[in-house]
Amino acid sequence: MRDKFIWFWAFLMPFMSLAQTKQNNYVVMVSLDGFRHDYVKKFNPPHLSKLIKEGASAQSVIPVYPSKTFPNHYSIVTGMYANKHGLIDNPFYDTEIEAVYSSSNREVSLDPKWYGGTPLWQLAQGQGLKTASFFWVGSELPIKGQYPTYHKKYDPAIPNQERIDQTVAWLSLPEAERPRLITLYFSLVDDAGHRYGPDSPEVKQAVLQADSLVGKLQNALKNIALPITLLIVSDHGMEQINPVQEYFVNLEKIADLRDTTINFFSNAVHTQFYFKDKTKIDKAYQDLKKNEKNYTVFLRKDIPKHWHYNLPTRTGDMLVVAKPPYLIGGNHAEKKMYKEQTRGQHGYDPYTYKNMHAIFYAWGAHIKPNFALPTFEIVHIYPLVAHLLGLDIPKDIDGKLKVLKKILKK
């Protein structure tokens, strides 16, 4: 009898409209960290290539500035640019509370005071739905007092297959306990991209491994008698880096930056300076400006408006941004770079450099087959997910439903 029911539901689903079923829809959103927009074309992974033909895909996705992991994962689940949700970088300083945020410091990064906006899981739970997260920026802390219904403490050692198995287990729970939104995260492509560079055979292998994971997940979802939409996204792309002797710019050899700022020289693509002595800003700026070639220097007031990056309490007095494939930093960072020999990097201006662009693929009964979208900004994913789940969309977000609604069947 159960087999007949599954067969009947699978037959019926393509003929049911979104309006008829969205009150029972499910969304599984998978992040493949560092999966560049052209990797499918470049490496021809079979499962993703087939998924694109069966569903919808974008030419590319423009990350928020900076094209880093934490700001962009949080923009995906809040629908906001970095200057609105507040997570403007992996490390930054808040002049109002006089404290440093660092994504690598778990005690700090799990403090809700740093996080604005309403994450998708919180939006869903506020409207009566259960949610789950097997890793996502913000999912391990009680933003506005609330966690996802089910969530996992981040541990990169947890096998990727276990993450898929847990997703299937969540979707197999009784209806009253079953999460309607699940987020899932994999880091293997980003890891290989940093270590070996996006043009390497190691990245190709990581892409094919990620593709295999997507294939296993998609096959499992096909065997679950639920109206599930599968979204495959990434947070940024990756740039190939030259040997370190040719690409590293030591800013401390260009301007006198000693004891004048709180800075983040470890951030190899852009560096913010928060001056303790404001009278030192102009001299440092002019010195860096005179040598501006492989980087661009901005005073906070001059940061491009379309970056949506100017948050006075958190954005530095001065910002220096490298031009790919160059990296920037100070004396300590230079020694670190020489030792590590990084071959791939991201964080560059995503509005200028397409290698920073990410992916968006969608598959499910409500998604038009073989539907191609032009490039769009990453903040527009949020209202699509909310719409699929039948949720009221907050008015204060930056994302617009009209950008992606066209991929849905009537």
C-alpha cells in the first residue's frame, strides 16, 4: 500500500501548482563553499550537469562584498547586504562596543550581538514551521533568542555522507516533528581551491566529489514522498594566485602603519584600518595612494556605494583592496604567506571580477526545467525560499522575490 501511495504522489506532484501545495513544501538548501560559477562547465560533473537540465540555473551569482565565507552565507539566509546584517567580514572591529569579531574565534563568533537580520530558520519558526541545519553561519547561536529546531555544532571532521544521511533522517520524521527547511554545508571545494588553486587537478577532483554528494542527496530526495525543492548554492568563487614572491604587497613597506591602527593584516585580499589617532589617517592614505597599482585604497566615505559596505561602527577608517591575483598585508602576513604558498584566494571585488561569482541551481516539482537565469545578486535567494515555504517575507530585506520567482511553475 505504501509503495502505491509513493507512486501516486510522484505522479501527481508535477501537475500540482505551487499555490496548491506551498503550505506543505520543503526546501533543502546545500552550500558548496567556494564553488566557482564556471566549475560545471570547466569540469563537467555529471550529476550537477543533469540537475541543471532538469531544473533552473543562473549564469552566475554576485556575492556581497567582500566575497568571503561568513558575510555571504549570512546574506543568503538574511536576504541582506553586509552593511545591513552587520557581518561585514570574517574579522572586523566594532568601534561602538570596542570589540573585535573573528570568525575563527568560536567564543566570539557564537555571540548573538554581532548578528542582525532574521535568518530563514527564525522566519520559518516564527510562522509555525520546524527547521534544521547541518552547519551554516549563524545556525549555532540563538539569534534573537532562537536556534534552528535541529542544529549541529560545526565540526569539519564529520563525514560528508553523514550529513546527507542526517538530512534524509530529518525528512523521515513524523510530520509534526519534520523540518520544512534544511540547510546543509560542504567545504571540500573551497579547501582544495585555497590549497591548490582553481585550475588544479585537485580542485577538479573536489568538484567531482561534491557532485557525487549532490547526486546521492538528489536520489535520496526522489525516494521521499514529499514536495521538496533542492537548492544548490555557493558563497563565492576563487582566483588562481601566482607564486608568492610575485603577488604579495607588503603595505608596511609603503606607509608608516605602526601603532596607529587596529588592523587585520591576516586578511590577504583586503585590509581595514581603524585609526586610534585620527590625525594619522591622511598621511597613511596619501602614502598608499601614491603607490596604488596592485591594490586600491579607500577612505570610508569613498567606498563604492554599490558594495553596500559602509557601516560606520564596523567599517574601518581606511580600506585597502587588492586586485587579483595580488594579495596584501604586513610583515607578519608576508612571512605567513611565504610559508603556506597559497594557490587560491577570494574576497576580491565581486562586481568587477567574475571569478568571484558563485552558483545557484534549483530542482524540484515546482521548478521549470532547463530554465536559465541571468546573473543576479546573492541577496535574492532569501525571498525565494520564504515564498516556497509560504512565509510572509520581511519588508526590511534587500532581496526581491521578482528576481527568482520566474523559475517557478505557475
